[in-house]
Amino acid sequence: MDMAANGSRCEQPQKRAGARDKQNGKSADSLLKERRQKDKEERLSLLLWRRPLTTLQYFLLETLIKLKELAYKLWQRRGAVVLVLLLCSLVSAAYYTEGTHQQYVEYLEKKFLWCAYWVGLGILSSVGLGTGLHTFLLYLGPHIASVTLAAYECGSTDFPEPPYPDQIVCPQGGLAEGGVDLLSIMSKVRLEACMWGAGTAIGELPPYFMARAARQSGADPDDEDYEEFEEMLEQAEGTQDFVTRAKLAVQHIVQKVGFFGILACASIPNPLFDLAGITCGHFLVPFWTFFGATLIGKAIIKMHIQEVFVIVTFSKHIVEQMVSLIGAVPKVGPSLQKPFSQYLEAQRNKLHHAGGSAPADDNWLSWLFEKLVLVMVCYFVVSIVNSMAQSYAKRLQQQRHSEDKTK
């Protein structure tokens, strides 16, 4: 009895000590979460319209740090840099040397710049995990629509190959009504669409490399999106909203099915694909499995789906039906129908007469679209400045916390 009593009395202090340790651990975790939340709120307050001077200062400092890191990485790969410089020197010599090869050089230059333009727009569209510039709506979609309208109006797709001049002009000669079909229009814009899709696939690579390096090193990367991804994986499924459940479904498909899962998610217009790069990097999916499936899905399958949608939407009879439906809207319909009809008529006239232009009072749709593009580009630039300033603020916070630990 005495031995049992002594054993129970010895166990009680151990239980109390374990309870205190557990409570202290919970309090430490809560303090850590509070500190992270406070730091995050402080970083998010760095906006150009709230703290312009501090935001610009942090943006410039972060830019200098990025340039320094880039210079260091280039120095580490100086052999490849020298090889690229030698290749550029050879290309430059061929470009500036007179000869019969100049016609081929000029052709390749135009093609290269045209492809690089659309690849760059694709990268701008997908970079930033959903915060990129929506270049499909601003550039590629209107380009496919203009080619579609021109093909139906001209009755042919024999107008110049890309890069186009300032405006598309119908070829001289008789125009055959109904001389175009869906496949001929798709072949006319396939190069631009595929290059744009390849750019969107390239834009998915930075999150992949970031998450892969973090998983291999065992340390959390300096990225807010990865932290949100980790928190999302740790949440219980019963407390998730629809978007989180959908993102987890995409994550499970990518993780379990592999190449074909990535291909399926990349082959459809999928707004939840923004975390695919982080998912594949986190689970150490091989690079060519991820990039190959993403490239095929985005540059080939998805782009043909989007091509068909835009071409069908802007085919001649559909556009005429849309204009007639606008006129059927009570009260405001006729007033809206007139400028749309005049704008379409002006575009048809421009296709038949080089240098033609619409009257100044009928160009308000073009003016509105130009201002929309300008606003979107300005917002994209401002978001980059804010993001880089917040990244530098996070560097300062991490430095401060590391100094506090050493004290």
C-alpha cells in the first residue's frame, strides 16, 4: 500500500509538469501565430496609396538585392554566360554583315520578335499566382476576334502573315462569301495562341522551383503563397470553403495521378491551377513531368479550346445576333445598338481601304478599351511595386527575429 501510494505521489508531479509543458507549448505556438499575424498585417500596410515613400524606398532596396542575387548566380554560371555571349556575338555579326542571307535574317527576326511578344504576354498572364496581367482578355482574345471578323468580312484568310501591319487589309480581287471556315481561322492564329500558351506554362515555373527548393532544404521559403498552401493542407476538410476544397481536389489529382493529372488540370480554363506549381514542387514531382504536362495542356489543348470559343463567339452571324439583341433591351437598347453598329461598320470599311479610319465621334469604344488596357497595366505595375516592398519588409522582420533569438 505504501509503495503504491508513493508511486502515485511520484506520478502526480510528473503529470503536472507534463501539463505545464503542454500548456507552455500551446502558449508559445499562439504567441508565434500572433507575431506572424502582426508581421503580416504590417507588411500588407505597405501600399503606394497608404505609405508611398516607405513603399518606394523598400521597392528600390529589394530591387537592388534581386539584382545582386542575379549577378551572383550569373557569376556562378559564368561558363554558360560566356557561351551565350559568344552565340549572341555570332548572331550579331550575321545580322550586320551584308549579303544574300539578309532576307532570311529579316524573316527570322520578325518571326522571333513576334513569338517573343506573345510568349512574354503569356508569362505576364500567369506569373504571380493569380495576380498577373490578364493578357488573354486584353491582347490575345481581341487579336483572335479581329482576325475572325476580318476573315468573315474578306471571305478569305489571305491577308498578310504575322506580324501584321498596323491594320489588316482584305486582299485585292473577288471575295468569296463563306470562303472561310473554323479550321482556316484557327490555323491563322495558331502561332500566336500557342506562343501565348507556352508563356503561361513558363510563368508556372518560379513557384515550382521555390517549393521544390524549400522541400529539399527542409526550410520554409520566403513566400506568402507557400505558407498559405501549407496551412491549407493542414486544415480539416470539414472547415473548408468551396474554393479551398476545390484547390485540395486539384492538389490530390496532381499528387496521385501525376503526368496525366497535371495535363488534365492544365488543359481546361482552370482558375485553380495557380497552386499547381507549388503542389508539384512540394511533392518533388520531376521537372519534365510537371513542365511537359503543363506545356502540352496550356499551349496545345487549352489554347485550341479558347481559340474555338473566341472564333465562334465573334463569327459573323453571332455578332449580328448580339447587336440585334442589344437593340431589344428596353429603353437603353437602341441608344447602345447604334454606336456598336457604327463601330462594326467602320471596322469593315477599314478592312477594304488601307489607311481608312472611323469618324472621331464613333471611336469611343476604342477609346474605352485603350483606357481599360492602360488601367490594367498600371494596376499590374503598382502590384509589383507593392509586392517587392512587402518582400523587403519581410526580410527586415526575419532579420529582427533572428537577432532576438541570438540575444
